[in-house]
Amino acid sequence: MKITSYFLAILVITCSVFYYGCDDAGKIPVEETAGAVKFTQNVKLLPLDPVIDGYYNLFVILTDSFGTPRASHLGRFNVLANGTLVDPSGNPMTLTMNPNDTIDLGRALYSIISIDIGVVNQPGPSRIIAGPVTVHADSITARLVINDTLAVGSAMTAALGPNSVLYIVNTPTGTSGDCGKGIWFCDESGVRSWPVGSNLTPGWGWQYHGYIRNKATGQVYSTGTFYDADNFDSDGAGACADTLGTAYSKPGQDWVKTGCANITNILDGNHEVFATLEPEFRSGSAPPFVLKFYYQGNIISSIGCNRRDNMFTQRANIPDVYLRISR
């Protein structure tokens, strides 16, 4: 009887240990290893063209026991339309941390995602989102956003503030009959329409780029790159502008010289206008960058010449990422 009672007690203890070691689903929990990365896209990053744009690179800035900072590289990747992260070969990938860096996670400072051509071991200047790290007992976390001071910065807070900005259809360097051959990012008096504070700093990795697109043919026309919407863009009124009048001192373009371009009338109901935020390293002749943040899908014919209309703010294109790394 004593032997039977002894074995019953052992059985009860064993079952209790097994039961209470399980999670709510009745499964033994898997221990989370140091350096495990959780990457949650609240608003998805947009797919890049690797040939023109390069890849995303995720970094965490750590400090050692002497306070010396260094960048820990967690992955070079692209993103599919559904948000899946893929490696440069196009295969699904999981971001990982170098095991040698996990010892310093308690002294992590910042996380940054930059867009870079080629292989890098430091964040490049075109840093699309970033955020300070919060250190917890079991992990570090960070929210990475575009208007962080180590990303594009406060210019994006200003640029994304209004629900729309203005453009006009007009050709200040041509005649009244040319009116449908020009577009400018200002109002009919030439007053800026973009928010104060939205200026970018040259050399800090980012610039604006204006475009119109013929939806019937797919042809895209650049209106120039710029940092300051209260000044001329990179090519002024453009190579196809005339000299019959004075161009607005704002970003825009005229296509009025005979035989210079095949734009005849952007008020024909077939055109759209938009502006992108793009890395400075991109060629001006490259297709539009994916980060379109002001957009008007239909330049309405009835608006007519020298009348203002809206380009609407595309906040759904602005990435927002949550990062967690276990300690």
C-alpha cells in the first residue's frame, strides 16, 4: 500500500510540473533567445527597385561598456506589396542580430532604416524611418517613423500636416494659348502652396520631385527636383520653357517651345499630377520613386487655366514600423 501511494504521489507531481509548464494552449512555451527580432509594419514599407533604389538596411545603434557607439546591422532587404520581407535573392527572410551584439542590447540607443545602393555597414544618408530605443528587462523596443530627427525629420511633420496642397495649370513663359502646357506648385498669384517648415536640407539624403503623367499613354514627365517649395526647382521653368513671360519662382514646368515635347494639353482629362519624396542619390531620369505623398489623380478639364486645384496628402504611403528585440 505504501509503495502504491508513493508511485501515485510521483505521478501527481510529474503531471503537475508538466501541466503548469504549459501555456494556455497546452503547449510547452519555447524560450525566446536573445537577439530574436520582431518587425511589425503598422504602415508597410513600399517595394523598391533594387537596380535604381538599392535595398532597405535595418540598424540598431549600440554602445559598449565604455560608451562607444556602433551600428549593428540586422538585415539588407526589400519588401513585397503584401509586406513580406525578402532578401536580395527574393526569398522570404527573417531579420536577425549578430549574437556578439546582444550583450550590449541594454545600452541600445536608436534604430534606423536607411535606403542604400550596395552593401553597407553603417546607415547611409537616405534614412527613411528611425526612432529612439526603449530598454526593458526582457527586450528593447522602438517605433520607427519618417519624421524622427535621424530620419527625414521635422520637414515631414510639416509636409504631412495639411490634407492637400495646391497646384495650377498655366504657362507663365508662353502665351495664353499655351496655357494647358504647364503646371506649377503654387497658387494663381505665384504664392507658395506647400506648408512652411517642409523644406529639406541639401546633402541630408532626401529631395522632392514633381511629375505629371499621361494616363492614356503612361508617359511620365518630370517637373524637376527641389528642396524648397518656395523657390525654383532644379531646372527652373524647364528646357521647353519660352521667354515670353516670367516664370514663377516656385517648382514647376512649362512645355511651350515648338517641337520640344509632345505635351499639347494637360487639361484633356488624361493627366495626373503628383510629388514624391526620393533619395538624393537617384538619377533625375529614373522612374518616379515609390514614396508618392501628394497626388491628384485627375487634372479636371473644367478647372481651366490659371485656376488652382488640390494635390491630396497620401499618408497611407508613409511607413510606420514597430521593432522589438529580445534580450
